[in-house]
Amino acid sequence: MSQAIMDKVEKTSIKENPPKFEIGDTVDVHLRILEGNKERIQVFTGVVIAISGSGSKEMFVVRRIVAGEGVERKFPIHSPRIEKVEVKRSGVVRRAKLYFLRGRVGKAVRLKERRRS
């Protein structure tokens, strides 16, 4: 009974066309940022290292290097603040979670590119 009610509530917050991407893809996440009474789009570019959850609670983690430091940010897929997610390139991976990239620096962080025909 309660699960059926939760499903109905979650359906209202789920996007019709969620963005399509996979683990290892380099993506641009376009976010709506509110500054005072103005709204602008900010782009966060990085590699998707994890996807977790399901339904309206589905999240993905994007990692990038800024000034030599690793920065990770976790985004809800169905958030109304996310304008769009663009896939820049796809990486060849054999893992569901790419947490091993945290311990790597320089060229070792790069993933082989998956060629799509």
C-alpha cells in the first residue's frame, strides 16, 4: 500500500526524457544557478564515475581536476535545476564505479575513448 503511494508521488518529479549517459563518459552538466534575482547557466565538465539510486532518487557523480585538485560533485538526474547533460566523449570502462581514478594523477586519469560507429 505505502509503496504504491510513494510511486505515485515520485512520478510527478521524474523527468519524461532523462539524460542518456554511462559510467566513464565525459559530460557537460548545464546547471541553473540563481544569483539574487538573476538566473544563469553554469557548466560543470568532468567524468561520470558513479551512478546510484533509482526512481526520483537516482544520482550521478562527476569528477574533474581543478588547479591540481580533484573535485567531485553529485547531481540528482531528475533535478529541475539541471538544464541538460551533454556527452562529450565516451570512455572504455569495465567497472560500475570508477573510484580508482581518485588515486591517479596526470595522464593516468585519462580513459581510452570508445569509438562509436
